[in-house]
Amino acid sequence: MHFSLPDIENMDHRFKVNFINSLSGFKSANLVGSIDKNDQHNLAIISSVFHLGADPALMGFINRPDSVERHTLSNIIETGFFTLNNVTQSMYKQAHQTSARYAKTESEFDETGLIPIFSNTIAAPYVEQSTVRIGLELVEQSQIKYNNTHLVIGKIVEVIVQDNVIQNDGYIDIEQLNTVAVSGLDNYHTTHRLERLAYAKSGVQPKPLII
């Protein structure tokens, strides 16, 4: 099927949201942990986390438009810190539930049964059930004017992960940690690695796979 711009613009709203959100394929599922100055915890699932650089070590994510209250974004701006926590096979349903609209005075940790834990490095809460926990300090936040979303960039100040999944060259085998991926808004997937390839060099012609 071929969809033109008018076709896309005239889609039923809910159909269009699902259609466009699933176009980008598999994405990482992460829980963003934050806290305000009154120690009110917040937890939100997002699928827009991206790697921005290794030196300095930066990660970012896109926060949705603030047409309604965005507790995560306001907390991060207020305190300057947040955490990213992977979603695993054992808790993806709880993680998904954090996308519900809770009042600011309600903690998604309490509502979903996920457990907040803290380190001595940053105030923002981690998720105890997660197997990859990343602490970040806010370095830049800006609004993308075209659609009113917010770009949030953080500097990695702490990583908590099991040492037995870190390979000799630094690669973290996230598959061993039961990490799940997400597609669209509400589909969760386990993964199966095909192969880890060598560093690509020019002049090498890959052989096609015969399936």
C-alpha cells in the first residue's frame, strides 16, 4: 500500500498515532525516574531514549508536548537529575502501567508495585527491578518548536549493572539481562541476537544470508 501525505493527514487520529509510532520499528523501553524538591517520586515509561556521545558520555530522550502536566520534565528541570532504567521481561506490565495519567501527588512506584532505590550520587530514584540503571545530570533542555516536544539531554554520572554481562571490550550484553524492546505504543518484545559482527572496513563484500 502507498500512503501519501494527504492520506496520512486524513487518517483517524487513533489509527494515525498507532501507525506512525510503529513505523520506526523496535525501540528500547526505559523508565525515567525523577523526584521533585518535596521528595515526590515520579516514574514514566518512554521509548525515545538515544545515545548522543561516549566522550563526554551523553544520553537523551524526547518528552511529549506539555499540553497536560508533564511531571517528569518539571522534576528534571527542578532538580537537575534523572535516572534511566531498563524494562525487563518480569516487569514490563508494571512498566507499561506508568503511562497512565496519575496526579502529581501519586507516585507511579506506589501505584505499580515497582520499588524506588537510591544511590549516594544523585537524588533521583532508580527502579530496583531493573537490571541496567543509569544516573544522569541534566545538561540541556530545549523545546522543539515544530511539534512542541522537549529534547532532554543528560550527562551520565553513574551506571549500575551486573559485572558478568560486561564483555572484555566493554560491550554490555543486554540480552542476558532480560531487557525487552517496544514497538508502537503498547507492544513488548523479547530479542534474539543474530550475530555480533566485526568492525566494518571498506573493500569487504558481505555474503548474503541464505534463509
